[in-house]
Amino acid sequence: MRIIYVLLLCSLWMGCSKEKFLDEKPNQALLVPQTLEELQAILDNTALFNGIAGALTTTGITPLLGQTASDEYFVGRPTAYVSSSNTYMKATYTWDKKDVYAGYETIVDWTKPYNSILSANICLEQLSKLSMSDQNSLLGREVRGTALFHRAHLYFQLAQVFAPVYSKEYSSQKNGLPIRLRGDINEGVVRTTLSDTYVQILNDLLEALKYLPANALYTTRPNIAAAKALLARVYLSMSDYPQALIYANKALEIKSKLMDYNSLDLTKAFPIHKDNDEVIFSSLMIVGGVVNTAFSPSYASVDSNIVNSYENGDLRKSVFLKKRTPANSIGMEFKGSYFGDSYCFSGLATDELYLIKAECLARSGRTEDACVALNTLLKNRFDPLKFDPLDERDPDKLLKIVLDERRKELLFRGLRWTDLRRLNLDPRFAVTLKRNIGEEEFELPPNDVRYTYPIPADVMGFHPEMFQNPR
């Protein structure tokens, strides 16, 4: 199959030594996809673009490192953690200042998204070589829009880990990501500015809107609502709240349905089913690879502050949490993935959009409208006999409530790290993260350089001239 072309190029680009990279090149002429159907088949590879149904070496596609470093969990098996020889797990959990990767040179949080971006670039290049009739057909337009969406989505996910937090004041002065827009593995690569990185992400999404279908057969395929929802998320991460509100509203105009948690079967191991009414686009966080992190089902217990924040009648506590059962374990285990099992959902859903809308309205002083948005969500999360609609008219108090609801609702979706980064820019919400291992305490202060991960050593080996993130 010509899909092998993409997989072969991916492995050559990201997985081989520099010598092999220079010496061994595939016979591209024999393997280039040549029809719209073949391009669509590549983009339908859910392992490459969604991290679902078996991947090259791991499950998942969006980086896990931010989630691993966040304050949503703690090690629920402290004895096993202390006795473990997994240095990577310990270095990432404690925000190690010297070698957060514990000597590992290839990091799947980098290689997997870039592999998939390469595949998207190849699809766009090959599409441009087909006839105009093919390009302008319904399938041709969907192929273009889908490839643009996936490229934007994965560059955004990478930027949350390997680029600094976006600040309009300094974005043109800080280093962003290495951006590749072609399928040529021999193309030189340099880091763009942070501003250029986000401009590329936004341009890809705005361009994708011209081509994506209104409806998609599967949640693994993006549609117009997905692009608008992702634009809302991107603008929120940039602290551009007016634009985030615009696109949250536009996405909700297309899809606004919420699950009523009162209807869920709490006897099930995972009460929320896959592809539920709220899911707009499906993707999973990376799990597995060479080594595991502390954020794994066998170790991660939900942060006690979050557990204790659920009010009486809030069904999310029962839907999301269960007591840990393994021996020598403490705390509560998470069971509320929107993928319907232990894999962590990192896609787009309507509940996130209501929270983006409520936050942006609160920030603009439109407290009544913000309460309406938040109550729309919460009435589907509470026992109706115990739900007291929110009516807070102080913008600052309401904003704090909305941000607290983000923590309770969007648990284990990979969003907390992005929230920490952007909220640390505001002294009102800046926090110092702390971990305690035995009698030793580790801290991550607000706006620390460790909120940006280093570029992996194997990538720097290919490109020693590239600026490395400080640690």
C-alpha cells in the first residue's frame, strides 16, 4: 500500500541516526499516493492523527509531558515510586532542573506529533499535484481541510510543551517551534518566533474552515465545528479572550448538546461512553513508549484539592472518581475519560466550549451571560434536587468560580498545563506547584523556565545550530 510511503518517511525522518538519514532514502516514485482516495486513507489513519486503535509504538498522539508535570494528580503508590528504578518517571514528576528526560534522547511527545505533521504535509503536497477538478471536488476539499486541521492541532499541542507560553508583548522575541510545511525530509529546519508559530496555527485553522465539511462521519475526522472549537482553545491559550469568545460561540451554534450526568450508569467501570453527545473531535494523550511516567493508571491519584472541591450533589465526583484498589495505594483514581476507558481523552468537546464562553464573558464584565453559560453546563452535572443556579455579579469572584470549574470539569484532558502557563502571567492566579516525596519537597514556581521542555537530544543532534530551550 502507498500508505507505507508515509510511515517509511516518518521513521526515516525522526527515528534513524543522522548517518542513515543521509545515506538511505526511499524510492519515493514507487510509493507516492496518487489518488484522492489514497490521501483520504492516510488522513483516516487514526493511529497517526488521533492516537487511536493501535499506533506505531504507543497509543495516543498529543504530548503527555505537560499533564505529567501538572498539579491534577499525585503519586498514589508512594512506596512503589520510591523503590522504582524508572529515572525518567522521577525526573519528569519532580521537574528536574538538569536532565528532565533522565538521559533518554528520543522523546515520543516530540516524535509522534512531528511524524503526523509530516504525513499531513505530504497529503497537502500530493493534493496540489492532482487535477484542479480533483482538488475542487468535495473529497478534495475535505482532504485539504483535514490535513490543515491536523497540522494546526498538532503544532498547537507541541507548542504547549516545547515552546514558551504565549504573551503578545514578547511573542516576536521568543523562540517558537521548528515549523515544517513540506513533505521533504531533506528540508532544512529552523525555529520560528513564538509569534510566527501561532500565526501558522491560526492561519491553518482559518484556511481549514474553507474546506472542512459541516458534518463528519466519525469523531476522528474534523469538521467545521472542530476547527472553530480548536480556534477557541488556541485563542484562550493566547489570552485573546474576545476572539476565544467569538469562536466558542460559533462552535456552540453548530454543536451545543451536553450529557445529563443523571442519566449515566455509575455501576460501569467507565460511566462515560466513547463518542458521546459532547465529543466534537477525538484524540488521545500519549501513553506507553520506552518508559512510563508517574501519570499512569498504576500511579496517578487525583489531587486531593480537586477531590474535595466537588459540592454535595455534584455528580462529577461519582462519575470521575473511584477509590484506588491496588495494595499500598492512596487517593482516588480517575475513571471519567471521554474515550470510555483508561486512555485520556485530549480532543474537543462542548463542555470545554461552555467553560471558555463563561470565562471570556466574566472577564468582559458580562456576569449575567457568564452565569447563564456556566449554569447550562452545571445543571447537567448536578442532582436536580441539589442544584442551586449560580448568580454572581462580581466579575472577579465569578472569574475565580469559572476557573475552579475548569479544574473540576476538564480533569485529565491535558488542558491544565496550558491553563497554568497562561494564568501564571496574572499575579491573581499564579501558583507554585509542589511535590513531596518522603521528606523531600520539590517546587515549580510561576513562570519558571521549566514550563517549557527542552528539545530532545536526538533532534538537537540533527540540528546543533538550533537554539535549545533553557532549563
